[in-house]
Amino acid sequence: MHEVALSMQLARIVSKAADNRKVLVVRLEIGALRQVVPDTLAHAWRFVVKDTNLGASRLDVDWKPVVLECPAGHVAEMPESWGFDCRTCGQPAKVVGGEEFRVLDIELEPRSGQTRERA
């Protein structure tokens, strides 16, 4: 259950960027190879940020599939049913997508007179 550790580290990063302002939305990009369980991450986030300036925030996650590329240049998403060989030519493929874990955007509560603000 590494989602709690991920949420704790993420909360530190977001809190620092928000500079004690109320956070509304944290937008993330997470690849399938990070093996993050969506519901577990959501529960861990709510637990970690409770009673903080992040407490009312929600996570908005863009889940990325595993993408493979072989030496011949074939690129494909990797379904769960096959390994790291190219489906087209059978050569060993390298991972070119699916390892992401990025904060894309942080939406903050607007200051008076503003409609929207980002950190």
C-alpha cells in the first residue's frame, strides 16, 4: 500500500507550491507501471490531507497506459495479456510510456477579485 507514502510526498510538494493557500484541485499524470490503485490513492489522499489547506482538494488523475516501442519503430500500448515483445515483429521492446508520476497542475482558491489561480 504505497499509496499512503505517495500521498504524503505529494501533499508536501503541493503544500509548498500552494504557499499556505487553499488547494481545490491537484491534477496528476500517473502511468500504469507505477502500480497505483486508483481507489486506494483517493482514500490515502483524503486521509493524508485531512485538516490541512489541502483538505478540500480533489485529485484529478490522467491514467497513462504502458506504451512499448521496438527497434523497428513499432509503437503500441501494452495490454495486460502480453509481455514486452513487439506484437508486430516479435523483437524485444522498450518502455516509452507508462512510468509517469507528475503533478500537472494545482488549482488554488482564488484571491479576491480573481476568477482562478494556479500554482
